[in-house]
Amino acid sequence: MNETIWIIIASAIATYFTRVGGHLVLSRFETIHPRIEAALNAVPAAVLTTLVAPSLLSAGPREMIAIVVAGLVALRGGIMTMFITGALVLILLRNFT
């Protein structure tokens, strides 16, 4: 097998066991401490920031417009609406300007 396929398989296995392991650890507790719950609730925002921050630092005008539009949509809509709107704006700007 190709080396890339082995990397993909290993990544999939690691991801699976990480998710299952987290679930197994948390399922052993009857209640979750409020600080732990707050930290877990902050994870999606932290991951999103990690994905968006490099784009902000190296963004051109098209990407900057898409990020601003996505940010404005995020104030009113859900996370999926934000992702779809940002992607569509970026696609349109890259293809038609």
C-alpha cells in the first residue's frame, strides 16, 4: 500500500479512539463540573479560531470580505449558515472578480 493510505488509515484510527475515549471518560461521571462543561463548550470556538486566524494573517481582499461576511452572518445565524455563506462569498469573489 501507498504510504499516504497508511497515514490516512492511522489518522482515522487515532481520531476514532480519541472520540470514543473522550466519551468513555465523560460517561463515567454522573455530573460534570461546571468548569469542565464550560471548557468543553469553548472547544468549537477555539478550533474555529485556529482555522480562521492563519487566513486572517495572510488574507487578500477577497478572503477578508468573505471572513467579514461570515462573521456578520454568525451574529444572526447558526454555524452551518456561517460556513456556507462564507464559502459561497469566497467562491463568488474568486471566480467573478
